[in-house]
Amino acid sequence: MATTTSTTAAGERAARAGISTMWHLQIGWQYRAACKGPQSDLFFPPNHLERKEDRHERESAAKAICRSCPVLTQCRDYALMVREPHGIWGGLNEYERRQLLARRAG
């Protein structure tokens, strides 16, 4: 998640002005996420067919990282807000997020 100085400065100006952009919603928490780095592969399926057992193992490892993440709630809220269709976000996979949204909808 690399940013340029001008992009960061623009986000800081937006925050001071009280402007909430999608970009600004991301910038505040994603840099503190425990999933950053080489283990980020765990949070999304590979480009090839994945066996059920392999998926379960990968998702379990990703969710273990989420449990210790300082921005778990912000990550989950973001994924639910934008209806993120892929990957582990906030400790939930795609199916779990869809279930949670359906329960909230009533």
C-alpha cells in the first residue's frame, strides 16, 4: 500500500476539512493492519483451483492474524460497507459477510 507524499497530504487536508472520501476511509486503518506484508497471500484465494481443505487451512491462518489485529473492527466495517466480494476482511470470509449483512437486513 504505497502512497505518494501528495496523496497523503491530500488525505490529511480532507480529514482536517471533515471530508470523508472512500480513499480517506481506507488510509486511516489499512497502514496499521496486521495482514500487511508477505502473509497477505493468505487473505485471498490463489489464481488456481483451491481444494476445500486448502481453503479452510488458508482462511484459518488468515483469521488467526485477524484476531490479533488492532484494526479488526475498522476492517470488518469497511468490508461490509463496500460489500467486499472477495477475501478475508475483519476476520470474516465472503460467505460470513453475506450472512451478517442478511441478518442485519432482517
